Amino acid sequence: MSKVVSLDQLQPAREQLRHAGKSVVFTNGCFDLLHPGHVRYLQEARSLGDALIVALNSDRAVRELKGATRPILKENERAEVMAALECVDYVVIFDDISPQATIAALLPDILVKGGDWGVENIIGASEVTAAGGQVLSLNFVPGVSTSEIIDRIQRIH
């Protein structure tokens, strides 16, 4: 099975992990132009459990969140790059601004976001904690962001 799956394919895999006593870590985002900050964050997230699920915003959702010039890479390209990372076990694309429905469908054991998100602001936290899971804000790598990379590229031209 490919690492890039639909939610319908992912739900039974999640149940198998649950029944095997494996802990599942979940994160989400645009992950447009993967950079060292993303890689460090994803490696840290994976170290917290037995499997890491990454939910990617669809192209439509990224445009709504980031503006008409984004994403730089299309959703299938972003998913392919994400799936190539050893620390990532599953990638699912969701077509919404909010990952709440995806999180509620999977109920991960640990929900994480980058350190620029306070735990109280992490979408899906109430569902995960109600199911007995944890919600964590991981280390933020300052000075490395997709927006900063785009700005650097634009200054070159």
C-alpha cells in the first residue's frame, strides 16, 4: 500500500494500529516547499509514537488560507515529497480549511502542531483529549518558513 492514502483507506489502517497497541501521531498543514524546519518538526513528531499521519491541505484549501499565489507545489507533488520522508507513515489530503473532521475520524493518540501554535488553539484538540489522547505544540525552528523562502527567491529576481 502506498503511503499516500484516502481517508477511507486510512481509517482501517488506524484501527489496525489501535488494536495492535500502537500509538498514532497526527499533524496537518500545507507543507508547501518542504524545508529543514518541516523535516525537524516531522522527525520530532514521529519520535513521539509508533506511526505518523500527515494530513495535507488540498490546493483549494491552501489558496484559501495562503492566497492566490499558493501553493507552489500541487497537492499530489506535496504528498509525494512528504511520503518520501522515512519518518512519515501515511499522508492524506483533505479538502477543507480545518482538519477537524479528519482528526475526528481518526482520533490519533497524539495531535501535534508547530510551536507557533499554542495548545489551546490547536484544531481538533477537544476531540483528541476527549478520547484520552494528548495535544502538543512542538519546537518551532525560527528563521525557516515557506514564506521566507519565497521572499528570498523574489529578492533574487
